[in-house]
Amino acid sequence: MGFSARLRPASMLRHDRRMERAIDLDEAVREVERRRSRWAGAGLTVGPVTWRDGAQKWPQRLEPDRAVVVHPDSLGVVLTGPAGASLSVVLFRGGWADVDYLADTDDAGTLPGSGIDSAAAFGDRLDGYVVRVFGACASVPD
């Protein structure tokens, strides 16, 4: 039996509860925006927030305009800093984030992103990610 013969039709797949809405992404984006000026003041470049619409067909485009996204299932932001350091965070409405970073040529990878249960918890994680990648100078409170 070949690989394709073992695939189930979409009608037989179970509903994936992990993608149910655990986090209001519109609240979560406010956590990013609250920190934007602090990060910029620390010398970081903060890219635009991008949104992915879960109702769109694959491949889903990343949209910088929230108004065109009907059913947001993720938001993302990229921060860059001195010496090419970068941090990419994509938060999914199911309560986890994909977090990739490059602090320097010998320090790059992914950071834990599971178990995020609120917009406030996402904000706390953002603070930790930024300190981990860019150092304490980027963590000065508003």
C-alpha cells in the first residue's frame, strides 16, 4: 500500500481543537503595539504586524492590513537589531507561537512557544524573547 492510499479524505479527519480560539489576536496585537516604541527606543527595528486569514485557501497570504482578514488565525512580527540579530514571532490563535531567532552567528534557533493562554501572557513572552535575543537594554518598561 503506497503512502497516498493511507491518506484519509478530509471528511474523515477529526476536528483539531488546538486551532480553536484560545487567544483573541486583536488583544494580542495590542501587546505588540504597546512595546513598539520601547523597542524602537532600544535601537530595534520593528516590522509591521502581519495577519493570516484562516478562511483563505492555501497558500494563505500574510496581510499587513487587519481589515482585510476575516478569520485571523495568526499574527506575526519581526524585530531586528544590531549586528544582524533578529527575532520572528508568529502567534497562533490556538495558544502557541513559532519563535525563531538569530542572536549572533553562534546563537540561533527556536524558543519555546507553547501554553500561551492570554494576550497578557503573550506580552510577557514577548518581553522574555526580546531580552533573550537582544539583551536587557530592550526590556526597559514603558
